[in-house]
Amino acid sequence: MRMLLYITMLFLSFSCSETEAKKKEVQTEKVKPVMYQISEMAGMMEGVYVFNKVLRDSIQKGAALPEFLDGLEYLHKAQATSPKEIDSNFHDLLDQYLSEIEKIKTSDRQKKIEAFNASIKICVDCHQTRCQGPIPKIKRLRIPSE
């Protein structure tokens, strides 16, 4: 009788642990990592950020301006992470940004600083209504007043 009880308990312990192991395998198989795919707009915005950093440094040092990015106006057509966020407000702010960037090309140093800071303010204004994450990073681009 004891032997039968012992065998039954042994059998139950193996079957329970086997079931738990199978559950863990099934759960592990269900969880598959998903690679983040950056949108065309997000990729371009990263490029604009780097360009603005180089531009800021050039203006501050009084050095020659970097070559201006070709195709900034393509941002009007770029595929966004959330396409519904691309509205007329976005397009208006982008046009204002492009206008300020054009002013930098032909201005004296003080006007370049003003136009650059105005372009950064436009970026922040745009990001206030969509994709707010990079705002602190963008604000750090400002050139301090002299």
C-alpha cells in the first residue's frame, strides 16, 4: 500500500512539473521580439537635428556654414510614424522653419543667431502638438544671447 502511494505521488510530481515546463515553453515561443522600424519622417528629423547641431556650432564659432541639406522641403511628403499627425499646421510650421533657414544663408552673424533661434523655436512649437519626446533635446540647440 505504501509503495502504491509512493508511486502515485511520484507520478503526480512528474506530471505537474512536466506540464509547467510545457507551459513555459509555449509562453516562451509566443513572445517574439519586434524590431523597431524608424519611419521616413523620424529618420529625416534625426538628420535635421544633426544638421542643426553643426549649423549652431558654425554660427557660434563664426566659421563657414556647413553645406545646407538638400531636400528639406521633402519633409512635406515624408511618411510619418503617425500619418494623421501631419496636418496643415505641420506644413505651415515647416514652411516657417525653411524660411528661417534661408535667412541664415544671407545674414550677418547676429541675424544668423536670431534666425537660427527662431528656427529652433518653430521646431519646439511643432513638437508641442506631436511627438513631444525630443523637445528638451531640441531646446538645447538654442544659441544663448550675447
